[in-house]
Amino acid sequence: GENVEQHPSTLSVQEGDSAVIKCTYSDSASNYFPWYKQELGKRPQLIIDIRSNVGEKKDQRIAVTLNKTAKHFSLHITETQPEDSAVYFCAASKGNAGNMLTFGGGTRLMVKP
Amino acid sequence: DGGITQSPKYLFRKEGQNVTLSCEQNLNHDAMYWYRQDPGQGLRLIYYSQIVNDFQKGDIAEGYSVSREKKESFPLTVTSAQKNPTAFYLCASSPGTGYTGELFFGEGSRLTVL
């Protein structure tokens, strides 16, 4: 089955700096890659996703890149703010499996003011 | 408001007892999921259901059971056979088979075995 590795497990940045979280996946058939943000004590929420027919997607300060050949994808947050502090999860799934997501282990991002 | 409701939010259990976690959704979604969240291990799939009266085991189904008698309800029972049940449990839903997109999560239930 699919295996998703996520690094780093914790990341501390100064407010205004950029943050990058990286994930690798094992199943070359995976074609959907979402990122979820989970604030302390709250439910995970989708912040951005990318499908295998594109290499990059942006939404304001957040961007995701995908390298299908190397089987890795990354989340980039620019101009970080204290409210970006949370746990971020990457995930992967195959198109024919709908939302059968395999999640990475999570990254705790701390943005210091 | 449309969404997913999990209850209870906190639950304490003695060893050897079964407990049932409730998950209800009013989003008219066909698919529902149960995940377990442990520190540093992300979310792991316990069971999922693509349609009423049908469900499948996920990656860590041992010691758990589910039912799907109604579209809007997908309760999870943590049985005494589950060796390490203390964890945070998340229920989720999505429109259904063939849909690939956002999973809608509940607020979670934290189970502690005393």
C-alpha cells in the first residue's frame, strides 16, 4: 500500500520568514495530494491540494509543488504569521480510490512573533 | 449548520469495557470514515463506509467495529480487544465514490483508558 513520509516533524520560524514542509510517497499511481491544517484542539481542515496533472498551485501565501518523477511534494508558506502555527498533514490517494487518503506523520509549525 | 458532529468530546474508560463513539453528519454525504490520531503518527484509517449497510476495514481495524444503518450515522465501537485504545478519534465524510477532494472532519473524540 501507499506510504507517505513527512519532514520535518517540528519546524520553528520567525514571523515573516518562509516555511517549507516536504512529503514523499511510495505509490506511483497516487494522483491526488492534499494538505490539511489542524490548529490546537480543532478539526483538520483542507488548505490546499494538487492533482498530478499540474506541478504547482498557489493560493495567496500558500503554494504546493509536486514532482511526480521523484515522488515528492512540498508545502510552502511565505510571510508566516503567528496564526499559521498549527500541525500540518500531507496526504496522498489514487484517483480510483476516491478519498482513501494515506496521511503523513504531521509537522508542528511554530511561528514566533 | 451543516457539518459533522462527534460525541462525546472526552471519554474515559476502564480496561475491559467497550465504548461507542458517535458520528453524525447532515451533509448528505455517502462516504464516512474513522481515523485514529496519535502523536507523531498522523491519521490512520480504522474503517470506512462508501454507502449505507456497507463498510470496509482500514489499516488498523483490529479491536474496532462499526455499523452503517443510516446514511447520516457511522458509530465506532472500541472493544476490549483493542490493546492500546487511548487516542484521539476523528470521523470524516465526503460526497462518495468517485469524488476526490476535501474530507470534512468532525471535532474529534478523545478516549482515555484508565
